[in-house]
Amino acid sequence: MMKAFFLILLSISSLSACSKNIGSMESNITAPMPQIPIVDTLNYLALGDSYTIGESVAASESFPYQLAALLPGHKVNTPTIIAKTGWTTDQLVSAIDNSDIKDKTYDIVTLLIGVNDQYSRGSQENYRTKFIQVLNTAIKFAKGDKTRVFVLSIPDYGVTPFANGKEAIIGPEIDQFNNINRQASANAGVHYIDITPISKQAADNLTLIANDGLHPSAIMYHYWVEQLKPVIISRLNKK
């Protein structure tokens, strides 16, 4: 009789443990993520300088490539990039004039230019003139639709190791150039994304800086994309 009682207890304990294990296993099963249907295929043009090509990081880690990979519901063709390390706004204008894309149009156009105008001690008036020129060209590339143009502010490299502690000089000058491109963007009616505050975080977080001690890392570019992405998605959802 006692032996039968213990066998019953053992059976109940085993079933209870099994039930707990099954519950634990079920709680660890992740439900499959719903697939977002692709609604269109987009062509993307990125205009700029070293910040656009992603100097010192892999091409796939640059912000145009990260952006192209992270727009849900939209397939983005390989970005067309007109940018080169060291380019001023004058050089970007010249490169566009000499490119083979002058008669092409795009669904998305980003523009980030001006740091080398500041670094080379170029005049702010010349920057204003040439920035407005290249911005108008960007609108033409966007099929004349200003709402498909997205201007990014100039990052503040004054906080990087490359600047060697000259943030008090560089930062205010970058702000002055950004005041120009911000005003021009507002006048033109294009989108303006201020990523400069993100760049300033590198003063206390070196993971945001590439190995060259100057340019953004893939992590910082990702933060830019996270700020840029909802603005673009909002525009694309307005048919």
C-alpha cells in the first residue's frame, strides 16, 4: 500500500516537472516576425563629401548604404553616390556638372556638404551661393519634388581627436555654416535633419569615431539613419 502511494507521488512529480519544462520551452520560442510587403523600388542619390562615402568604414557601413537597407516596405537600389573625401561645395558642383547622371532622376536625394568649406577657410558667402546652387540641382534630381530632398547638417568634428582640443574654435564655425544650409533648406522647402548634436556626443564616446580619429564610425552613421529614416518613411507613405 505504502509502495503504491510513493509510486503515485513520483508520477505526479514527474508530470509536474515535465509541464514546467514545456512551459519554459514555449516561453523561449520567438514568434516569427511578420513580413512587410515591398510596395515599391526606389532609386537613391547621395551627394556630399567624406561623410557621405563613409571614409574609414566599409561602404556598407556608410549612412547611404545603411539607409537603403533599413527602409521597411521599400526596396532601394544600390545608392548612386557623388561624393569624395575633401570636397568643398564648389567641387561637388563641378563633379555633378561633369557626371553622367545629369539627365537622371531619383526617388530620394540626400545632401550633406560644407565641412571642407569651413576647414579650408572658405568664405561663408561663397558657401551660401554654392550650397543654394547644389540644393536646387538636388531638387531637379528629385523630379522637381522638394519633399524628396533631405539635407543633413554638417557634423562637428571639433570634438574628435583630430581637432586636438580646438572645439571652442571649430564648433562655433560649424554652427555658422549650418545656419546657412538650414536657412537655405527652409527657403527651398526641403527636409532638414540636424545630426550635429549626435556628432557632438563623440566628445564622451569614442565608439562614435572611426579609427582615423576624425570621421564617424558605423555606429554614429546608424544613429544618423535612425534620425533620417522616419522623415523619409513619412514622405514615402504620402502618395
